[in-house]
Amino acid sequence: MSNASVIATLAGLGALSVPMLREGLRKPMNARAREAAPGQFAQLSQGITHYQWLGAAEGPVAVCVHGLTTPSFVWRTLAEDLGAMGFRVLVYDLFGRGFSDRPRGPQGAAFFTQQLDDLLRHEGVRQDITLIGYSMGGAIATSFAAEHGHRLRRLILLAPAGMGHDLGRLAAWAVDWPVIGDWAFHLGFPRSLLDGIRADAARHPEAAVLQPLLEAELTYRGYSRSVLASLRGILRATQPDEHRHIARQALPVTAIWGRDDTVIPIRAMAQLTQWNRDARNEVIKGAGHGLPYTHKDHVIQAIRDTWVGPVV
């Protein structure tokens, strides 16, 4: 082999190793990392879950499930308004995000609904639950509602996944290629996420407070791996059977959409209506995908407008 070939081979191997080296240098999510975390921790069947109770001291329970990349801090300001409505608000970090563990393996619907069920049992929350899911959290909430609808009072979906989405070419390509896709995703995802965060913060001052928090997520080991596992898991399929089952249970459903959302396009609303004609849809003009933090007042008003009867 010529010197040029050796150099080219070594350069190629070096490029392939970059994502793994970066991942190895990131911080582990351990007891030290959790020292400054707000809230509490629960040792559940699949690992440690970080959670917080926010809002009212007493009242009915609202459980909020966050999305693919934003941990439970995405709910902070919205939780205050839910508390003003009279809710005790439970927020938590999905596995692989925030201060929760980063277990390896598939992240399908059963994986996430098990975490939610374990946490509710740990906290003694059995029924009369208002379940709120944002983006990927909407798909998780939908899966949980299809299985445990008798425990819910209402299902509220904010820009919900499960009806088609557009997360960009990198994500779509990486999902279908197990080895080279992993390499490309781990190489490109951090920059893509940071660019998206900064663009969002430039457009919406409310998003600026989330920017350093999301940047910090990228400093922890297992975050990018978990995002990819979710893309290949719960986000890979649509949920017609789940939504039709929810419709048969006559569980009240409110779906809130951003008219200018490019991640979960507004056409998904028509798909939901096809599966559940009783679902109530609210569209927020001028809103993109960041509904809980860019348009939280509109979200609260939409919840109020579609609520039937008193909260308590």
C-alpha cells in the first residue's frame, strides 16, 4: 500500500471515530450531575426518572409529557398557568433526556408508556388524569391513552407526533441506515440542533431562556443516542389504531396546532380528524412548533375554550 493510501485510510478512520470520541468525552448523567437538579427522583423499573410537581398545591392532576429533544423544562411557564387553572402539574424527563437515566436499546411506545405508568404508580396517581403531550410526547400520551383511557379525564395534544412529521433529511436518512446512519447522525445532529435553537431564539424571545438549557443537553453522554433511538422507535410509525381506539372510548381529546409548524405540518390535523371525528382541534395562527413556550398564552386559552365543565 502506498503512503498516500495509508494516509487516506487513516484519515478515513479518524473521521469515522470523531462521533465516538466526542461521545466518550461527554459527561455522564450520574449523582454528581443531578446535585443541582430541581424536583425529585424515582427509581423505576427501567431506571431513574427525574420529576417535579408544579402548579397548585391541591386539585386535579395534569401530567405533561415533553418532546423529542426538549426535556421537562419546556413546561415551566405553561405549568404556572395550568396551576392558576387549579391543576397540580406533574412534569418529568423522558429517559435519555434531562436528569433521567440513559438506558440503551429501542425506544418504542411500550418503552415510554412503561416509564409513565411506573411514575404514576410511584406517585399514587391512579385516575382522573388530564394527560398533555407535546410533539413526540403527544405520541406517547396517545399510546398511554389507548391502553389506559379509563384512568384519564381528558387528552390534550400539542403539535402531536404520530400523524406524520418532517424532522429534516439527516434524521430521515439516519433512521433507515443502522451503522452509517448512526455515524452521520452523531456527527451532524449537535450542530443541527444548535442551529435550530438559535434560530428559534432569534424569532421568539421566549425561546431564548431555553437555549442554554438545550445546549447543556448536548454535553451529556447518551442524549444524541436516545434521540436517534426514538426516531427509530416511537416516531417511526403513525398511530391510526390508537386514535380510533381512543375515539371508541369516548375520551375527550383536544388537539392544538401551530398553523406555521414545519415539523408537524398542519395537514396532520386532517389525519387526526379522519381517525377521531370527535377530537376538537384548535389552530394558533402564526405559531410554529414551539407551542408550549412561544405561544403558551394561546395554548392556555385553547384549553380553556375547549374545556367542558369545571376543572375541579
